[in-house]
Amino acid sequence: MRLASVVLRKFAKWLGAAVAAAALVQSAPAVLAAQQASTGVGHPYRLGSGDRLHVTVYNEPAFSGDFSVSDSGAVSLPLAGEVKASGLTVAEFQELATKILADGYINNPKLTVEVLSYRPFYILGEVNKPGQYPFAPDMTVFSAVAAASGFTYRSNKNAILIRHEGEVAEHEVPLDAHTMVEPGDTIRIKERYF
């Protein structure tokens, strides 16, 4: 009786672990895809100047490495040369790089691309340390202000001005926990008058 109970408990543990492992394996591609291209702003991340990428070409270490998106919006890959990256999603860049490497360089290339670091955001105005700061996924305006050592005593804590990369004008948005920051954004904290 006691032996049967021990065997039954071990079997239950093993079965639970097997089910958990199967669920993890099944969801791994979706998790990886989300990690590769998500900044937390609700749309696919588009690469831009200043992003750092890690490119892995399977069984071809000479083609693998860390690369930066240049000011011209391209990534310089070994032998392949300049590959357009700015404005593309990670998946689109991966597809383009695969096609270029397959065109005379590598037979049936298999590669992955991941973002190592995003381009910075800028914060100015009524914060203690205005400047350029590294972007992190799921960043809100509050975490951006925290990176800049907080508000000054004169800051307007009701609304901010934000200009997304590629836009000409700033637009005013309420200062709340749901206001997301994107790589390349310029945030300006206004001064309150009274």
C-alpha cells in the first residue's frame, strides 16, 4: 500500500513535469518572436539608426556577429556588404539578409536576428538630468523620468510633449502610467507656471 502511494506520487510529479515541458516547447516560438520584436508599444518594432543587432548564421561563424545599424540605415554584413535595415521589422531584415546571403554566398542559409540594444531616447526640460538614455522594452514616461533622476520642483506633472522619431512636431499627451516611450523619442517635460 505504502509502495503504491510512493510510486503514484512519483508518477504524478513526472506527468506534471512532462505536461509543463510540452507546454513550454509548444509556446517557445511565440515567446521568442515576441521577445525579438517587441518594445511594448503595441506594434512591430522597426529598426533604425543606432540599433545593435546580433546576427547568427548557422554553421557559418564568419558571417555571424554583432552589427550596428549605421546612420545611413544599413547593416554591413561580411561579404554581403550594406543591407538595408532602417524601417524594417526584425523579421523583414532577417528575410532580406537571408535572400542576400543565399544569392551566391551561402547555400541555403539559416539565420536569426535579434536586437541587442535599441537606439536611445532623449529627455529634456524639467528633469534633474536631461540627456540621452538607453531605451528598454515596455518603457513608460515615468521610467524615462526616473532614468533622468526625477522631476524638478518646477515641472508640470499633468502633461508632457513627445516627438516620435521621424515626426516633425511634438504633440502633448497626458502624463500617466500608460504613456509609452519608443526608441528615438524626444520627451520634453514642461514647466508649470503656478
